[in-house]
Amino acid sequence: MTSQQLILRFPEIKDDLHDEPILAQFAETFGGLLQQAENPGACSADYTPGNLYYLKLLGQVRLHMYGLVSKDKVLAHMQDLLDRHAADPEGFAESLLTADSTL
């Protein structure tokens, strides 16, 4: 996934993040998970894996959209996710799920 595809799929990504190099790396690294990511409904009690991917990967981005989190915090969160993925590429996706999640 490219950063442009990510931006088109998730319009909640504010303009101030569009040209950040880390966004391109984020999109490329997590493209497969981001394709499955789905924003859970406000009344959701049970989260699908797609909901959990959205919450864990894009939760800070969504908060930034509302002005509740700074751009710097979003970029640091993205870097942390990239670092965690680099440390354990095979187990990363599973680390985003809860114990009772089913794929």
C-alpha cells in the first residue's frame, strides 16, 4: 500500500501528515493489515480483528483528527509500531489482537 492509497482509504489522516516520510513507510509496512482494518462502530461490544487493527494502528491518527493528540505524538506512535514490527515481524499482527480474537 502506498501512502496515497492509505490517505484515500482513511480520510481521517489529516493533511499535516500527508507528506511525512514515516507515513509512506507505515503504509508500506502495514499495508496488508490496513487493508483489513475497519473502524468499529460506536456501540461495538465485540471487536473483529479488523477493528483491532484499526484501533491499534490508526487510533492515534483518529485522535489527531479531532485535535486530541499532537502530530509529534502520532509520528512517535507510528515509529514505535514500525520498531515493534522490525523486532518481531512474524508475531506483530498477533500482538495487535486480544486473547479472544478469532481470525
